Amino acid sequence: MAGVEDQEHAADILALCAELYDQDARKLQIKLVGYLQRHTAAQSGFLMLIAEDTNQLFCQVVGDQLLDPDIRYPSHCNSFSAALHEKKPITLDDISLTSRQDIAEMLGFDVQSMLCVPVIEPVEGKVIALACVVNKKGATCFSAQDIKVVQTCFKYTTPVLTSTLAFQKERMLKNQTQTLLHVAKNLFTHLEDVTLLLQEIMQEARHLTQAERCSLFLLEKEHNELVAKVFDGDIAQGQTEEGDVPEVRIPANQGIAGHVATTGELLNIRDAYSHPLFYRGIDDTTGFRTRNILCFPIRDEKGVIGVAELCNKLNGAFFTNFDEEIATAFSVYCGLSIVHSLMYKKVWEAQHRSHLANELMMYHMKVTEPEYLKMCSCIIPPPEHFGEGFVKFRFLPRSISTDDSLQAILSMFDDMGFIQRWRIERNTLARFIILVKKGYREVPYHNWYHAFSVTHFCYLLYKNLPLHDYLSEMEIFALFVACMCHDLDHRGTNNSFQVSSKSILAALYSSEGSVMERHHFAQAMCIINIQGSDVFENLSSKEYQQVLDLMRDIILATDLSHHLLIMDDLQTMVKDGYKKENMKHRNLLICLLMTACDLSDQTKSWSSTKKIAEQIYHEFFSQGDLEKAMGNKPLDMMDREKAFIPELQINFLEHIAHPVYRLLYQLFPQCWEVEQQVMQHKRTWQYVGEICTSKRHYLHGTSLDIFDDDEIDKIVMQKLAESNGGNNSIGVEG
């Protein structure tokens, strides 16, 4: 043992080297620290290892105790930097008060004395660790002899330590590779549901990199937006009334995620608050503190399809180069699984659409030769053929027979100039009208007559209002056709029922919201794509795309939840004044006009409105009966045993219908009569409610009894006559 400087410890060194056979770096450190404690008479000791990829110091063992998790310090901003960079031993006097407190907290007792000796790798001469012993027993400080003991120890044990640490790193890489394979297996078992797949991706990403929070954005290139439904590895909290998962959308060129989506480059931010792209407003609001961020792109063969953003490294000061490598490898599996999931979803949806299309065709889409020839060969009748007041707001379109309603649609197309302006072939228009009519089911309310009434009201708006001063020809054309198609293949049940019953329609559209409205538009497209029924066939390609986009937006606007969302914008538009050159104003107006058409039964006479209300509640109660049969509790308005129709109608007129027609009247004074009619119906329902709740006329059984009670009608007519000074002229009998 000729090279050993301290002969008295030669046997102990040999014995120590013989014990260092462990492949576990932590167990090896316990033996090294134990040796240092015994031979320096120290109360405790620890090794500060150096992470090459982050240049951090980390401690895994204190005395004979394993730390979980590791304690880490950045090497450039702590009191150990002198030992690291100058490669010289330091004592407690060289340590700052803050670092002393940190060490005391780690050890669990006060530090009276300390010795820190750099461990130097002999080949490259770099520091691989700091060997520390604390609280010299029987002395106030450690001696030069103690320094020699530490240096001698590592002169012979450094090769074993470095090889064990290298083995530990290789084993970690192997484990991570196995984990990635396991992740790939997990991801490819969730292809049937994109949202669950994204949730699984985030959970795995958070686990792989030991991140506190995570979110994932998919890139919608057509809107240049990043869309997220998954945060912190979970589906975004909250749902709409229809069970839809809410989305968060941000511009694809803003913020950290936008930068990564645009450049396609990984971004590892060690100090979030100092980065110019980080927005700390959310942290200020929630109280959460974002320390560091690892944001990486997810690609397919064509480019970036999404971005994953991880926040706050849990077992370190920031994300490491190793985390970057893991994230890059992980992103490959993410991209593959997302692409396959979206492809799976498209195939699955195509199968359901095919099933729906077949169902529709089998149910009621066959056009017979006689009805087709009749529509093609007849002379287009003028509007007055269907009644003297056909162009007046008070006209009752439901008074026209079913056969005549098809002719009336043809007449309106001609009178509005659409046939000539858009070069619509007569046989194409005939087939289109017949197919649309057949596309409606025989449900109590949302049937062909409803579509015809809505379309007729659109015609009335065209004839009685200066719409050309407000909208373009194409917008008016799209609005009229959308009115015809807006409830195609309605099943007599609403969106929430589709979701709760897990229908095929919900499977297709629930992730996008407005389930039935999206189905109505899909059915309209199905008819347009049938050979010989495309009324848009002679439009230019640009016009064709524009009119389909308009139809989609208009039909989606029939979802009352959409109308309520834009109500404030509508009121602002009316208050500030409509501007035709403002595209937002035009879109808002089109939505308002569509809603006014959709609710237009409320603008007709009392006898007509009451009959329509009966149809609506027949439909509502049928849905309520289905929900009860499914074991669900229907809303009161759908429950024939709980619904009080007068109150429901008053609330509907007050909060939905009247605000629509009030806005319409404020924009177009010509609609004064329409707005007054709605107000009159509200008063009428108030009279009905008063009668129904009186002791004498209290109704037992189903609420639909009020529609067959002649005595109620008689009393209501009397009250209306009294309130109008003996004049029933505002729509009592039509």
C-alpha cells in the first residue's frame, strides 16, 4: 500500500473498496458517507453529486438515510460554487447564512462546523461530487488531517463511484425506454376517443418528466388556433347543458405554445417570469406560481399538429436535457396516436353517417314520378294565388294544404328572383323542394309545416323590409334556403336528450355541440349532394363555398343557446347603429332574422299560436315520457305531470321571443305589428294562467287539458275584448 498517504487508514480503505460492489448508487453513497463520518469524527455527512445535463447539485443520501425526493441546488447560485469552480475545500465560514439554514433543514439539526471537499475525476480533472461532513465531535472545526482523510478516501473510490453513477444513468435510460414502450401501448388502446387519448397523453407526459401541471393543444390550421380540452392531465372542468366539454382557444401565433407551434422547436424555460412570451396574468388571478416550462411540438408527417406544455419540475429546479430528450421521443408516440385516433374517428363517423343516410333514404326520401312531374310542369303560381294576404305578416301559412305548400315554395323562389339570379334549373328546384319536404318526419311540431312557416316568414321579411340595404343577395338567398332546411330529420327530441340517450347523433356531434343543428345541416348537404337536386350547382366555386358556409352558420344559429350567447352583441349593434360594411353586424343580423323566422308562430293569431303550443307540448311531453322510461328525470317543461303551460309560455315570450322581435322592431319599424302581437300573446297567456289557477277552473290531470277547455277560451276572449276596449283586432281570431 505504498501510495497511501495516511498509513494508519490503509486497512480501512482496503476494506471499504472491498465493500463497494453495489450497483445501486444510493447504497454505495451510504457506505462512503459512513466511512467519512467514522474517520473524521463527524456527526453526519452527505455527498452533493453533480448532474451533468443541468449542472445542478443534488443530494440523495444524508448519513444512513435515503432522501425521497432528492434535494437539488443550482450550482451557479449557492455557497458551494467556490468548491466547484476553484476545486478547493471549504468550511462553514465559507458558507452563507442562507445556505447554512438550508443545510440545517436538510439534516434536521443545527450545523456547528462543516467541511466540504471536491471529489475530482482523475482523467479529465473535473469535479463530480462534493463530499461533506458536519459537526466535528470533540472539536469546533475540522482539521487539515480530516481533509486528507476525505481526499484519500476518494483517491481510491472515485472510479467505483463514477462507474456506479454511469450505470445508474444507463439503468434510468433503460427504464425510461421501457416506460415509453408501455406508454405507446397505453396510447394505442385509447384511439376510439380523442379526448380520453389526450388525457392519457398528459398523464404519461407528467409522469415521465415529473411535472406538476400539463396541458395539450391541438392545432386547427383552418382557424389558425390552438384548441385545448385537457388540462393538468384531466378533461377541462365544467360542461354545457348538452354535456359538451368546454374548449379553450388561443391564437396559434401567440404565447409560448404559439411560438412552439409556429417554429416547431422545443422550448425549455428555466424561469417563466423572466421570459418575454410568458403571460403571468393567470398566475396573478389563481395564485398559482409557474416556475419553469417545457413546451414541445407534436408532429405528423406533414408538420406540427399540436403542442404539449409542462409546468414546474417537481424533483428539480427546472426541466433537464434528459427531460427534453424524453419529451422529444414521447412526442413521436403522441403524434402517431393522435393521427390514428383522428383517422379512426373519421372512419367511425363515416360509418354512422352512412347508416343515417341509409335510414333517411329508407324512411322517406323516395321521390315519385307523378309529384316530380307535377312540380316541373305546372305554371308557377303568383303569391296572391295562395291568399289575398300572402305577403302580410298576419297571414297563416299553416292554412295552406300540404300539396299547395310545395307550390308556394316554388312561387316564393320565383317572386324573390332567386331562380333567375342564381340560374336555378326548374327540374333541379322541383326535386330539391320535394326532397326537403320528405326530409321532415311526422313529429308533432318540428315537421314540414314548421319548416314551411319559417320559410314563409323569411319571405315576409323580404317583402316588407328593405333587406337589400342590410344584406347581400347571397346572404338573403342562403337565409331562405336555410329556413327550409333548418330542422331536417328532426326526431322530436332536443340536444340534451341526444346526449343523455347516447344516440348515434350524439356520438357524431356531441364533441362539437349543437347536436341536432349539425345533423340538420348534414342532412341538407345530403340532399344537395343527391344528383339532380343541387340548387347551387350554377354558382361559381367561390360563391358555392360562401353559400354553404352561410347555410351552416345560419342553421347552427337556430340553437337557442347560440342566440342567448350573442344577445348582448345584438343589443350593442342595435344601440350603436347597424353598419352594412361591418361583417360582424351582418352575421349578427342574419342570426337574428333566422331566430325571428324560427319563432314566427308566436307572431300569428291567438287561435293559431295556441294550436302550435299544443303541438310543442305534445312533443315535449313525449320526450319527457321517453326520459322517464330511461330512468332519467325530465325537466319540468317536459314532464306532463309537472308542466304548467301558461307560466312556461309567459317565460318563453318574456325572455326569448319578445326580446327577439323588440330588436327586430328597433331595426325595422315596419315590424311594429309583429312585436305587438307577441306582447298581446303574453297578456293572453297571463289571462289563461289566472283562470287555470283559480279555484273554479283548477285543472286536474294533464296540463294539455287547457287546449280543449272551451270555457277557458270563452273567458279569455272576454278579457281580451275588455282590455282592448271591445276590439279584438290584434290577432285574436286571425
